Amino acid sequence: MNFFKMLVSTLACAITTASLALAAAPADKAGATRQLAPPLAPLAPLATAPTAPAATPQAPPEVDSSAVLPPPSSAAQSLYSRAKTDLLQIRMLLKNGRSQSTVGSGFLIGTSKLVLTNYHVVSQMALDPDVYTAEYVDTDGKRGPVELLAVDVLHDLAVVRVNRAGTGFFTIPDKLATLIQGQYLYSLGNPLDLGFAISEGAYNGVITRSFYDQLMFTGPINSGMSGGPSVTASGEVAGVNVSKRRDGELVSFLVPVRYAQQLLKTVAAQTAAPKDFNPLIGAQLLAHQAAMIDKLLETPLSTKSMGPYLVPVRESDQVRCWGRSNVKAEASFTADTISCRMESAIFVSDTQQTGHVSMSHQYVHSASLDKLRFAVLATTLFKAENLGRGKDSRLTGPRCTEQFISSGRLPLRAVTCVRAYRKFPGLYNFTLLTASLDDARASLQSRLDVSGVSFANGMRSTRAFLDTLARGAKP
């Protein structure tokens, strides 16, 4: 298709220039043209900032009486008394003034000086070591320095080293515990920076809607408990506290311990910790996007009918679709929408998540508006000019191309914008907007957003999307 040849030629040159200009002024941020469906309720990372909640983008909802943990059972009391010596709070500090930035939890492994926690707890130190450092605080109030050894961004895990050894309570053996749905688990950490605590809940299976497996824990976990362990009644580590649903009650998630097992093996094999974690994080994100796009496009995109049009969708364990209509007696037009979104994304920093795909369609039609007024309406809804207006220092400015093309007997106006990641060379965000041009009183407007992908996979995704848009067979 000539459009794609033109796009590759135009963008390849533009992106090369953008990637070299990493010290340029903050670029415009690609803004959404419209929200076609209510977004799925986000997961809330459990690390927390001890300062004003408004300063932390991932801060959970306001704390109320439901955030207070219930009194522990005798089993929980026994576990906590044996485990508390090896529990730690992990604090991120600004080097300039050593003021506290965020806090999470962690736990010592065996009798070593290694501590397992979440990547998102130590992400500031990993991404900006010249700005942030870290310290630990144990249950006796003793403090010490933290050295970052390894990160697994895809599973939200990290290993750090401290200047004290564990007692051997928390171990991760080669043969892991077998969990049965409904059995009790006990999560430990420092919720809301109030003090160390233990909470009881039940294991309720493996969640497959995220790209990587997570365990569902129906128990009270609050911000600040990120990186803390969740153990069985016998003290075997089952998972690592990682997130909770903002819109649910006692719906929390754990990283399966097998991923921690793999990361600890990586630490055992390395001779020294990386001096710069950004290349390692970039490599992990590149590996993820390759698997993500292969999974997304392993079979042709499905289609759904919207009026006379066929639109691409993908419904799977990782991607869910929603629809709605604004049909109202007083409305001068009708707008039907379908929106498909991945249920998870990869946390990079408190202001950036990536490795995500969404696609949406809006079919607008009117029997009462004349052609001119409908054209104004369709143009207003398209809003391609809004792309890249916001500021985002993490990305270069958008490089956009516009073309009029034909796909599946459907003439389209297509605008594609690409932005490069400043810290992670080889990664890009793609946005594709299209609008149908075949009917003076109807408009199909579609959008594809793919974040954190290689240039080749961004092109591959937009091509598959465009090739599936079509006008249905005539009656």
C-alpha cells in the first residue's frame, strides 16, 4: 500500500532525528481525542508517598475506616511474631536533603542480606540514581543503606542488598508451595506508613487477564505494603504484594513467587550490579513488546458490524471490549461506540506505564442534520489537531503524517503520529486516527493506540488495523 511506503519513509527519517535529540526541550504529549468508553478501573500500586497524596499520581483513594486492618487471628499473630525480624520498609529519598519520596515494603531472603521487593517501590532509584537513593527501616526502627542489584520490570520485582542478614524465616526453595483456592494467605508489610502489620485473606486463583500471571488475594492490602510477602499458614512464601483494584473491596494481587525465584537466580549469577539500569529496563520492555504484538496479531483481528461498516476488535484474556450508545430522543445525532483495551500495562515510573494496546470505534450518524452541519460535527469529533499538544518530557515530540487512503472499499482519512522514548532507544508510541469519507451523514471514526513498541511492530499493528477496516457488503 502506497500509504505505508510513504509513512515508513517519512517517519523513519523523523524518528532517527528525534531519537538523537534526547536533550531537546520537553515534547508535546499526545492527547486523547475523546473517551469512547469508560476506562477499566486501574490497578493501584501499593507503594505510597508519605507526603501530600496529590503529589503522587498512583496514590490510592482516600483512606477511610475500611483501610484499618482487622484484628489478627492467633495464626496471624504467630506468623507475625516469627516473621517480623525479617520485614523491612523500603524508603526512596531525594539525595538533595534526603526527604522521603515514596515508601514500600520488602523482606529478607533466608540468612542472606538480599531483600525482595517490587520494582515500582525502587523505580525512582533505578531510573534516576543521581536524584534518588534509598534506605531501609526494620521493625526495631533501625535504618541502613539500600543497594539495588536487579530489576524485573515485567513482573514488577526487584532485589536489593542491605547491611544486615535475615534470620532464615522467609525462604524461596526450588520446589514451591502448591496453593489451593480458598486457603488462607497472610500478607505482611507497612500499610500507609503507619507501622508493620499482617492481614489475612484467601487465595482465589491465578488471574490471566494481565499479560503475566498474578494471584488474586481477597484480603486487605493497603498502600505501603508493596513488596511485602504473602505467605501460607506454615510460612511458605506464595507471592509478593503488588497492587489492588481501586473499584473493589478486598481485591488485591500478588506476583507469583516463581518469578521471584527466577530473579534471585539472576542475582546469584551476576558478578556485579549494573551501574545503569536504564539499558536493562529498555531491553526488558523491548522483549515484552515483541511478545505482546505477536500475541495480539497471532490470528487476524476479529470484526464487528457498526452500521454499514466492519471494524477490527480483539477480545481475549488480555483484551476486553465494551460498547454503548448515546441514543436520546432530543439528540440530533446518534453515536455508537466500541472500545477494546488491554487489562494491564507495564509500570515504568509513577508517571509512565507502557506495553499497552487499545482500539476504539465511534459510528456517528444523523437523519436530521444537513450535510454541512454534519460535516462540522464529524470534524469536531475527529480532533486530530489535538495530538501532541500536551507536554511530556519522557517522549520526543510527535511526528505525524496524514493521507487519504482506501481500505476494504472504504475511503479513509488517516493520521498517524509516532513518539520516541527518550530513556529507552528503540521504543515508540503509535497513535492512528481514521475517519470514513463515504457518507455525507454518517462517519466511522476509529483510533488505535499502541505504546512501548518497536518501530517495526508499530507499523505492523497499524497495518493490521487499517487492513481490517471495511465497508460491509451492500444489501
